[in-house]
Amino acid sequence: MTNWEQIDTYVRIWLKEARINIIDSFKKTLDIETKSDRNDLVTNIDKETESFFVNNIQEHFPDHHIIGEEGHGQKIDQTNGVLWIIDPIDGTVNFVHQQRNFAISIGIYENGKGKLGYIYDVVQDELYFVEAGKGAYFNEVPIPKLTDTKVEDAIIGINSSWIISNRHIPTANLHRLVHDSRATRSLGAASLEIAYVATGRLDAYIAMRLAPWDFAAGKLLIEELGGKLSTVKGEPLHILESGTVFVSNSGLHKEILDNYFLSIE
Ligand code: 2AM
Ligand code: CA
Ligand code: CA
Ligand code: CA
């Protein structure tokens, strides 16, 4: 039997410890490298934070599997057993340029079923936590279920580069959505933007290219609160696959899919 209480206790200790190291790094010179292009950054702190979690997990839970963005975890193509999906710093560009607006995201699954999710806003010291089937919490306070909103009243989280061009939704449809909605926002940290939908700070979040570690925790949070996640075509998300992600309360999810994403201009 998996001892979820013990896992939760450890994760919370590790998050606080990681926070101290990350905040300490603000005083030091970062070692910054690029990955796929010059705007896709990784730092020594991304790698060190991932190693910190991986080493701790392997020490305390040697039979658990781990996927981490920075590649320390094993290559995983199946969801058997307990699987940790970790983004050590989600929002690296914000981490480097702003020293805020980034998070540690951890989703823990057992045989493909979501169990625990943590999205930790490191600088604000704010934790979005979900235990699937048992509740979602913002700093220990239960988060209420999501209520439906309409496009005309909605704040939509979307990176403006996707409105200029993308391979998935005609830009004319996105222009109409931006026009019809109350406002758009872009934070630049997918896990936090999903957590913002969970807490009603955003009504929807749309991303054209996310990886499992960006949404593994957020998926559990949103589903616990009665919200919806899918691809921008309305297909279910698979926890081991990268692709488009569309998150929102259930009413708005249907309105946007029907009137903006699945209708051709
Ligand atoms: P990162 O900071 O962990 O790389 C930026 O809009 C958001 O998208 C961040 O959450 C960022 O995560 C994520 N992101 C950036 N580039 C990405 C890529 N090439 N693939 C998947 N996610 C990416
Ligand atoms: Ca990255
Ligand atoms: Ca990320
Ligand atoms: Ca990252």
C-alpha cells in the first residue's frame, strides 16, 4: 500500500527546502544555457532543483518512477506504479528576468490515476495542492468548485505569440475570442496559469505546446474542482504526451470549443 500521507509530508518539506536554495540563488550569478532556441532557457538552478527532488525521491521511494523536464528522471513510456512528473522551475524565463512568477510543479500518479498535485509559487510562498477525490487547497484553504462564466465576462490566459501564428487554431478565430472576451493575460508559467484558472483569477488558459510536467499537477487541480482540460480540439489530454492544452470552467470550455475552436472562420 502506498503511504500517501508520508509522501505528502516529504513533498512539503522538500518544497520549502528548495525554496530556500532558489531564493538564495538570486544573490548569485546564474549559469544560463539555451535549449531548443535562444528563448528556451535552462539554468543551473533548474537542474539543481530537479536533482534535489530526484535524489530525495530515489532515497525514500526507490521503486517510484520519475519524469523531470531536465532529464534526470528515467525515460518513461508507461504509467505503471507510482510516477512523479516534475517541473523543477516552470517559468524559467520569468525566473531569470523577473525573479518571480515561476513555480515548482509536481504531479504524482499511480497506475495512470492522479493522486497528488503541487504547484508551488516559490517567491510568494503560495501552495496550490490537490489530493484527487479529497479536495483542492490554496495555502491550506479549500478552493471552491469552479462556476461557469461566459466569454464576454472572461479573462483568458494566452501567450500573444499564439495569436500571431500557430498550427492548431485559425488566428481569425483567436482574434474573435480576444475581441469578445473581457481581457487577456499572459503570466509565462503554465502551471501557475492553470492554478489561476483553479482559483478563478483566470477563466481560461490556452497553450499550443505544453509538456506533461507543465500540466501534470494542474490537471488534477482543475478536475478536482469540476473544470475541464482538453486539447484545443476538445480531445482528452494524455499524461505522457505533449501538445495543446485548453483549461477552463466547464461552461466556458464548451462555449469556446463550440464557438471559437471547432468552428471554421
Ligand atoms: P518552462 O519555463 O518550464 O520551460 C511559457 O509560456 C510556458 O510554457 C512556461 O510554462 C514554459 O515552461 C512553457 N514552455 C516554454 N517552452 C516550452 C516548450 N518548448 N515546450 C513546452 N513547454 C514550454
Ligand atoms: Ca523549459
Ligand atoms: Ca514548464
Ligand atoms: Ca521548467
